[in-house]
Amino acid sequence: MWGRFLWWVNYYGTLHRVPVIGVEPAFTTQNCSRRGQRVKKSLSMRTHLCPGCGLLLDRDHNAALNILHKALQGTVGQTGTDEGVSSNASGQPAATRRRSAAPRKQAG
């Protein structure tokens, strides 16, 4: 089931020319997206409140910011996009491919 989901995410990323970058999900809901401090919480706790800096966010919003940060750190400026198939931060084939423009016919 998970493999099918990833296939669809990569398919739509390619279709809409949106890069798909896999990241390690460990601690993305527990680490503070502002300071990185680990804030332990149960699965039922839906709010992230960092005792160190006072950041208050929905748990999923905090996780999304952490995932985005990890993805941007791992891309190194999207190296390898000149190749037919490049790899993403997790070493899997990336969803983007370089498309060459077809020669245009000149009018007249």
C-alpha cells in the first residue's frame, strides 16, 4: 500500500513538474521546528509547545516545517538534474526529469 502511494506521489510530481524529495521522518513531530529541541509527546497530543522557545503550533504544522527543512538541506541545489534520472535526498530516483524542448518551426 505504501509503495502504491509513493508511486502516485512521484507520478503527480513528474506530471506537474514538482520535485519529490524523500526525507527521514524520524522525530519530525517531536523536534521543535524553530530550535531543534526534542519535545516528547504522546500520539494523542496534537499541539507542539516548545518549553525552550515558546513556539506553539499544531503538531502537523511543526512536522511539515521540519520535513521541509530536511528536504531543502538534502537537495544541495538539486544536483544531478541534468541527468536522465537523478536521485533525491533518500537516494531513490527523483520524480523530475529534464525535458528537452522540441525544435520550433519558423513561420514563413
